[in-house]
Amino acid sequence: MQTRNPLLDDLARVAAGALGVAAGMRRETEDLLKQRFSAVMGRDGFVTREEFEAVKAMAAKARAENEALAARLESLEAAVSKASAKIPASGTQSKRK
């Protein structure tokens, strides 16, 4: 035999409604936190992953160019040093009258 208790039915409806409200609040809280997090990240100058990768590639290219220029400068300095060693140092200068 089954009895219907209106008090238990009301409590079940209230509990079901509370769970629905809690789920809605959870979704709203997550959305709000995502918005706040994005705002803080943008305001503090954080960049996206794509921007970071682009700048990283540019830095790698600049580093490679810098190393190539440093090697070229070193070879030019060596050539100048070798050329200046071949030129005899003159102790006396000729005077014009």
C-alpha cells in the first residue's frame, strides 16, 4: 500500500528546484570567472600563444642573423689585422721643402 504524503512531495520539489538553481549559479560563476580572468590577462599585458610563438620565431631569426654578423665581423677584423701586420712601420717620414 502506497501513501501520498504532501509534505514529502513538497520537499522533493524544493530539492529539485534547489539543484536546478545551484547548477545555473555554477554556470554563471564559471562564465564570470572566465570573463574576469580574460580581462586580467589582457590588462596585465599577457599575450596569446600565437603571439608568443610569432615573437619567439622572430627572436630566433634575429639571433641567427646576429651570430652570422658576429662571425663576419670577426673574419673582417682578422683580415684587417693580417693586412696591417704586412705593412712595414716607417720610423722616418720624408720631409718636403
